Amino acid sequence: MIINREHKPKPFRVGTSEHPLTNRDTYGILLTNWQITEGETSMNTEITKDILATGVRVPYPSLTSCSHLIHKAYKFRIYPNAEQSELLSKHFGCCRYVYNYFLAERNKAYRDSKKYLSYCDNANELVHVKKEPETEWLNEVYSHALQAALRNLDCSYKTFYRAIKEGKAEEIYKDGKPTGRRKYEPRYKSKRDYSQSITFPDNVRVSEGGLILPKFKTPIKMKQHRPLNGKVCHATVSRSATGKYYVSILCEEESPVLPDAKGAIGIDLGIKDMAVCSNGERIANPKFLEKAEKHTKYLNRQLSRKKKKGSNRRRARLRLSRHHEKVANRRKDFIHKFTIRAVRENQTVCVEDLNVKGMMSNHHLAKSICSVAFNEIVRQLEYKCKWYGRGFVKVGRWYASSKICHHCGRKYSELTLAERKWLCPQCGSVIDRDLNAAENILDEGLRILSGCGVQSDDKQKCGEAAA
């Protein structure tokens, strides 16, 4: 492993001017275990201990030189003809029937004999169910798609059991009364849901003629706007509430390589500005939901006036669904463009671990917080940093990023949510709340990478609400 020794290494102390985190524009962060290049894994611990002991200043970490396998999904729109649409509808119905049938079987087995059925138990019984005269129509669809539905059911139960173990499976109340259901508990699927999906776990191919799926005689027309890289693992076909068909193709490929970037960035998420960066950049909140709210109310009124089960009501529902789809697509596009730019331009990204569930309990801000999509921004930053070999740090939610003066370090405990700017009693600096929080998040994130900061803790119940 090669370490840049252009500057003579010397001992340093945290919090002094000699600390490599102090001058973050010239130097990078300390090398940690997960930043060791490929081929040096056997020396991770020794190299890291030596660097931390001697205080060698090294550039910002990069994993772009060594690629690794990742799973990446490509989503395309497909245009099935009448015959293909009918066969897709059969797949939707059969997979939904299998899911609901074995969900009832699992509930019955536990209720009668306290027995837990596994995926293998359900898969063995599925063979006999398909031979019964009442359910012979299950043979008209791809058998592996039915097994994929059983896999999904098994994953749902594992998630439910894990939630019970962690104490998260709370009872659901409606109008102040218990409903008899708990959070994360698997539910029955309805054929009246406008969104349906099925998974083809194998034998999926993409050709110039379109998408080739098992049981389909001809390829399905597909709008492929980008090439597929790597090996195709499986495909998930979905139908949206607007009646559009999509396919999500999961591929196993090598991670993309990006050139090394200079510097690191801290991002403070909020409502007035969607994101405030430590470099002074402010990303204004586009407020897609708020701008479309007036037309949403109009379309909802039109829908409520239509007669149920009528063609006019069906057309009104489609208009409302298209409107919601536009809002969701705009938000998704905006977040993707912001997150990929932040990852490409910076070697390390630091964010705050916000308690979004606790913040949503404030009914005056809940809709605005939901519209900004804090969790989605953090989720995209995290997996994109992993893909492109960038450093990603979550700062603990108990860290008072807005209340600590970035210049002198004094904590202003009396800061309220309404104060956007405040005067530091110690150094006299005029502090912008959001910019100060972004700079503190960056400093704390770099300290975490050096082993002396406060990391994120998912078990913490509450934290500071960023606004």
C-alpha cells in the first residue's frame, strides 16, 4: 500500500492546528479500515494502527481504483400487446392467489398448533395445490414466478419476526381502538389494488426485439434508454395505478469508476432549504407537492362526485393517478440529480441521522417533512457513495449541530426553532443556523472517520429536528 508522504509525519493532538482534520482543504482524513485498497486486506489493522499512531497525513480516501461487484436495477417501460397484457394479468392473479393462500395457511398453522411454516414447507405443498382440479389454472403461468411469491411471503415473515424481537411490532390503532393487527405483519393482497407486480427469478433475456420472458411466445416491446451492464439476475414486472407497465431488471456488474474528487462536504437537510451544504451552497425546496395541491383538491372533488363503479369515475380516478404520478416523478428526478452531483463532486459526504418518525409527530410540519423526503435523500446518498467508492458518514442525532458555534465551539442551548440566525455570546459571530449546522456536521463526520467522533445510533428515540 502506498501512502503519500510528501509532508513529514509528526505526532498531533485532536483539536489543535496540527490535526489533519483542521485544514480539510489541503489534507484529507485519516485512513480507516474500510478505506484500505484491494490486496492489503490482511494488513488492515496493522496499517491503520500505524497511521493513527504516527499521524500521517494522506489524501481523501478513494475506492475508485478497485472495482467490486454490485447489484444494480434498471427500470424500463414496456408496451405489451393485448395477448401479452392478458397473460401478465394471469400472472398477477396467480401470484396474488398463492401469496394469500399460504399466508392463510401459515396463520392457521400457528393458531392451531403454534407451528411455524417455512418456505420449503410452502413450496412442497404448492406442488400438490397445482394438481388439484380447483386450482389447475395455476399451471398456465410460470412456476418460478409462483415460487418467487412464496419467497416474498417468507421474507415478510422474517421481517415481522425481527420486528417482534426488536420490540417494533406495535399494535395498530384506528380511531383510538385496536385493530388486532401489528406493524410489519404480513397482509393479504387485493385484486382491487391498482398497482400489481410479479417477479421472474430466471430465464430473463433482453434482445433487440424487446424483453423475453418465460411463457411469453413473443418478446415484449421495451423502451431501453440505456444499455445493460453485467449479468441479468431477475426481472420484476409491475403495473402502475395509471395502467402503465414497467420492468425492473436486476444486474450483477462491476462498480462504476469515478475520478477522485477533492474535499468533503457536510449536508444539513431542512424544510425552507431542502439542503444546505458546508461550502455555502443552498438547494431550495422545490415544493412539488405544495404547488400541485390546488389541482389535487380539484381532481379529488371531481372524483368524489362521480357515481361508483361507473366509467366516468374510472376516468376521473385515472386523471388523479396521473397527477400524483407526475408529482412523484418530479420529486424523484430532483433528488436523484442532487444526490449524484453531491457524490461526484466530493470524496466524502457527511449527513445527520435525523429522527424522521419523531419529527412527523409535529402535525404542523408533518406534510412539509414528508414532501422533502429526508429518508430518501439519505438512502440515495448512502448507496451511491457505496457504488462509486466515496466515504459516507452519518452523524449521531444527539449531536447539537445547530447549537454549537462553528468558530469557537460554544453551545447555545437556548436556541429555538424560530431563530434562523443567532449571535454567539462568546466570539460575537453572527451564525446562520443551517450553514453552521452543515459545517459542524462536516467536522463531526471527519472526526468520526478518525475514530474520535460521535457515530449515528439507530436505537436513539429522538433528536434535534432540522428545519
